Amino acid sequence: MAASINTILTNKFLDLVISHLYLKNDAALARELDVRPPVISKMRHGKLPFGAILVIRTHELTEWPVKDILAQLPKLRGAKD
């Protein structure tokens, strides 16, 4: 089964953050984001959305504007248009 566009966008974004922070893998990203490694895996497999708390944490780590982070991610579940 082909991956959904949301999963593809999330995976590309996670890879971008890993690259920007010069991290080695998803486990290192999980440590930086202060989540358990299965959270990253679930996001990569489309089982869990990239939530608002992780947007803020990513902003703190990368200093990217929240607006730019949100522009690269699929819509957050429950967000209003």
C-alpha cells in the first residue's frame, strides 16, 4: 500500500529536522524532542500526527518560525482552517 501524502510530508519534515540538528537517527531526534522513540516511529508510519507540543519543541530547537514549521506539515488533527 502506498504511503499517504501526510505520511510523506511528515517523514520529509522529520528528516529535515534531523539534518538541521546534525543528528544521526530517529532515536537522537526523539531524545532532543523529549519523547520516546516509538513516538517518532508512529509519526513516520502515519499512526500519530505531529502535534502542537512537538511544533513548539521543534521551534525551540531549530529557531524556525512556527509559521514555517506548520507550512511544512500536514494539518494538525482538529485544527480549524
